[in-house]
Amino acid sequence: MNETVFAGIPIPSNSPVFLTIVGVHSLAGLSCVITGIVAMLSRKGRGRHSNFGLIYFWCLLVVFVSASSLAIVRWADDAHLFVLGLLSFASAHWARQAARKQWRDWLPQHVTGMGASYILLLTAFYVDNGKNLPLWRHLPEMAFWILPSAVGIPIIVYALVRHPLMRR
């Protein structure tokens, strides 16, 4: 099998089309990580939080579409990544709709959905790339599946219980 190595991470193809999709996918994924953190740490409401949240959502759509196309080409190896991408985008979509349409109890649904979306995004990244990353490569494979949730779920629970907007 032909492969390309970029920044120490093997990419299972040398096809220019495949590599272009991987490049777009990687840039969109990095954008999600950054914009997601900015949205999480920003004052909630219109402005920075909603602007970065919107960028996160649209970059996540690019991640999902590109991951889907990559998974279709390598279904036997990447079907689980498609499922993680689908769940991540579905969670973000649900959370966005809850906020936009002001569903009853929309705020906990928004926090939970966006948090789950971010956890699933990171889980997919570590499951796919953890074995090639410094420090992570020394962990058992199960850690790639568990650690994002082990860190993220307590943060979501804390936000649901302790955040001032939730306490109103």
C-alpha cells in the first residue's frame, strides 16, 4: 500500500485527491478545536460566543463531509470514524437547533450537545492518530476512546450544575 507521512503521521495513500481531502479535513478539524475552545471560554450570548460557535459548527460540517468521503474510500478501516463524525455533527446540530429555536430547556440541551460534539471530535482524532503522537503513543488504544470523555463529561456536568446561566 502506498502511504505518505506528514508530521510523523502516516496517511494511507499518495493519491493527490485523497491527500487534498485529508488536508482540508485536517485544517477544518484544527479550526474546530480552536473555535470550540474560544466559544467555550467566551462570555455566553451574542457576540464572541455565538460567532465562534457558528464557525465551529460550519467547520465541523466540513470535517464530517470530508471524514465521510475518506471513510467511504477505506470503509473497512474507517467505518468507526464515520460513526464518530456523524454523532459529533448530529450533536452539534441538535444543540444549535435547541438554541436557535429556543426549545423548552434549550440551554442544558445546547451545553450537552455542543460538549458531546467536541468530545466526539477529539475522540475521533485520538482514535485515528493517537498511536502516532508523542506521549499518546505510549497509552493503550482504549485510552484514545476513553480519555476525551473522562475529561469532557465532568466539565459538561460542572457547567450544567454550576454555571451562573444554569443556576437562574
